[in-house]
Amino acid sequence: MPSFEVRTRTGGPTALEESAARKVAASLTGELLRPGDGTYDETRRVWNGLIDHRPALIARCAGTADVARTVAFGRERDLLVSVRGGGHNIAGKAVCRGGLMIDLSRMRSVAVDPSGRTARVEGGATLGEFDRAAQRSGLATTSGVVTHTGVAGLTLGGGGGRLARTYGLACDNLLSAEIVTADAQVVRTDATENSDLFWGMRGAGANFGVVTSFEFQLHPVGPRVLGGVVVHPLERARAALRFYDEYARSAPDELSADAIFLTSPDGDRVLALSVCYAGPMEQGERALEPLRRFGPPLLDQIGPVAYTELQSAADAFFPIGLRYYWKSHFLEEIADDAIEATVSHFAEVPSPRSLIVFQQYGGAVSRVPRAATAFRHRNAQYDNFAASIWSDPGEWDAHRNWVRQWWGMVSPFSLGAEYVNNLGEEGEDRVRAAYGDNYERLVTLKNTYDPTNFFHLNANIRPSS
Ligand code: FAD
């Protein structure tokens, strides 16, 4: 009987009959791709150009029934399975080597209910698609700062962004979800129905199944907000970052301020302070006055701007297909020694594309009790990371080492844990640290919903049973 090689859940090879693959393909509304098929290469590609994995099969699902059918097949044959939302995990967890990739990129619809201020978003939608649909009704909810990122992975790990201080994380705005669990059941979950699962999904969701759709709470935002950047030269970055830390931590919830070390188009290393005020313009003008006065900055580009335009302003820094490596941690404040180490290290950055970022949290994020969701580090004020970004395959060592050296110097001043969505291949200890006190409850949940660890290409909670 003709067959081909596929990887099993534990990574070993097994033979799969051609006839079995054809049967699954025939049962799908979407497609089942094999190497050599027309769209195979473009479908397996993810955001990080370092990743070049080749699944044996890609199920391009067209709806929940396709997902359930594919999960059932993967379970029957004990296959290695990955799930692709937006494909932005730094380590390329969305795509597996030699296994079955469940691809949701055909499932991207966004249905907004303007009167109820809610939206239903399919599991393969991007942030930009969600933002644009919601803004047509003058609404939005928290999402990340680069529009081609997936709603699914971002929300399931937490989801910080410009509205987080006002409205909480993306996962805090989740009202319900539809999920295909490891036993191929379609399950609805919210605060009352399967509420244990709903708790785990808000921070560790990739561990429990394939989310086919999310229902979000929306809020009136914009359509214009006050936003933009002020820019300081690297020579004055120590004072500017110190000022930023005090200013940001005492800012009103409506204001979100991120600090980014970057190289300007002229080749100058600078510190950009990027802001969004999601409230009345006059109040925003007053809140931003000290920030705009400090220095003074080299450049002040703050003004009224469409929320969707602000949301796409950072896209050019993270194009799809370049090479990326990063390390991160949460901070409660920016210690003087961390400022010194960061500024001196950025002066030596080996790529003009690379960045060091302080993404602000706090506000509404920190008022949710720590045990209320799987996302744990509610006291973090910043998600702080260094990202190496380059294109030449031969330069890997220099860029990775630059990030690692920075992390080694600055992590003693951190909370000792990072945002789970920034994790790549750091291993189990870092996953445990990311969930802290919530970890054991997650293991119990994993034992219930995925005792064989069928869904393990993620920030993995290992079942104990
Ligand atoms: P994928 O690689 O598709 O998935 C990530 C993980 O989730 C994988 O384990 C995957 O199997 C799983 N998964 C995906 N879809 C589903 C699904 N439907 N059901 C179940 N599991 C699924 N994070 C923030 O919080 N705020 C930001 O502002 C922010 N900015 C970012 C900017 C860039 C350029 C990048 C690359 C990342 C950013 N992140 C940010 C981190 C981001 O949240 C993670 O990379 C996230 O995993 C991306 O989700 P995805 O769906 O695109 O990724």
C-alpha cells in the first residue's frame, strides 16, 4: 500500500497510507496540502525568516468542522501537530517538522455587533483585520502593536497593547470562545460554561485546543486618538529613560507610553517614546505636556491620528521574513543600573534594525487579581525586550550574542519571569516562571483536557497524569 513518512507526537517517524490522507482531504471543505502542492511553501512560511520547517501535511481549515476533523485524524494516528494562528511565535511553533500543521489562515472573519459592543473573531484573523473592522463602528479592544500579528496567539498568551492600561489585556476582554479540544470535541467556554477552561485560556490557551473563534468586549475608541513619538538622542537617553520611567508609572490609565531604542533612517541611535492617549483630546494634551517638554526632544511627532494608523505605525520595524531573535523579561521599574547597561549596550548594536523596547503595562492590567486568569504577572509595569533583526544568514552569532549579553546584564533587575508570548525554546523552567503560582492549577487543567499533551508546540504545560 503506497505510504509516506510522517512524524508522530513524540517525534519519531511513522508511515501514513496515501489512501488515509486522501480520505481526510476529501472530508475537508478546505484543503490538505503536501510538499510540492502549489500553495504549500507559502502556507508553511511564518513571520520569523529563521524558521524553515516542512510539515508532511498542512490542513488549511475552512471552518470549525474542518478543525475538528483534522484534530480527530491527528489523534487517531498520534501525529505531531502544530496550530497556526497568525504565525508570529518567535520560535515558529505554528509550523512543525514533518507532522500535521493545522492552519487557520483561511478562517479570518470578524463580525462586529455595534449595539452590543462585541465582536466575534475567527482563529486565523490578524490584529489589523480586527482593528479595522471594529473601527468602522468607532470601537476597539486591546490588541498588540504590529498589525500582522495573530489575534489568536496574542490573546491566548495575554495580549498587551496601547489600550491595555485603559481596558486590560486582550484576554481580559475575552467574553467567550469556541475551542476544539484534544478529543476533537467542539466546546464553548465563558465565565460560567466550562469556566475552568476559560480561566486557563486567558494566558495559557494554546495548551488546551484549537480556538476557532473568540468573542471580545469592545469599547468606544477614536476614530482619532492623540499619539505619536518624541525622539531623544542616545547621548541624552539615560536622563530621558529615567524621566520616562517616573512619568509612565504615574500616568493616567488612558495613556500608554512605550520606550524604544532604535536607529533612525539617518543612522543615528535614538530613544523614541511612543504614546497613545485613548481619551478626550484636551485631557491628553495636558497629560502629555511634561513628556513633550522634557529635553527638549530632537523631534516631536505627537498629534491627533487615526487609531488604525497609529496601530500600523510600527509594522515597518518587523517585516515578515527577516531573521529575528529576542529575549525579554517583566520589570516593575527601570533600575539605574539597567538604564546604564541598556544605553551602553545599544551603543554597540550590530544591526541598524535591532531594537530594545519597554512596552508599558500597569493600569487596568494590574487591577485584575493575579489568580483571576492564567496570565500571572499583573504587577509588571513593562515588558522589556531586546530584539535582534537582520537578514544575512551568516550573522546569527553576532546578533544572538548581542541580545544574550544585554539580557544577562539587565535580567537581575527584572521580576525573574517573562511574558509567555515572548518565549521560544527557553524550556520548562521559564514556562513555570511565566505562570508562577498559577502553574499547578494549569497542570490540573492540562490533565483534564489534554492528558497526552497532544497540543505541545506552545509554551508547554506538561500534564502530570
Ligand atoms: P502563532 O505562531 O500562529 O501561534 C502562537 C502560539 O499559539 C503557537 O503555540 C500556536 O500553536 C498557538 N495558536 C495559534 N493560534 C491558535 C488557535 N487558534 N488556537 C489555539 N492555539 C493557537 N504580544 C503582545 O502581547 N503585544 C504586542 O504588542 C505584541 N507585538 C508583537 C509584534 C510582533 C512583530 C511579534 C512577532 C509578536 C508580538 N507579540 C506581541 C507577541 C505575540 O503575542 C506572540 O508572538 C503570539 O504568539 C502571536 O500569535 P500568532 O497567532 O501570530 O502566532
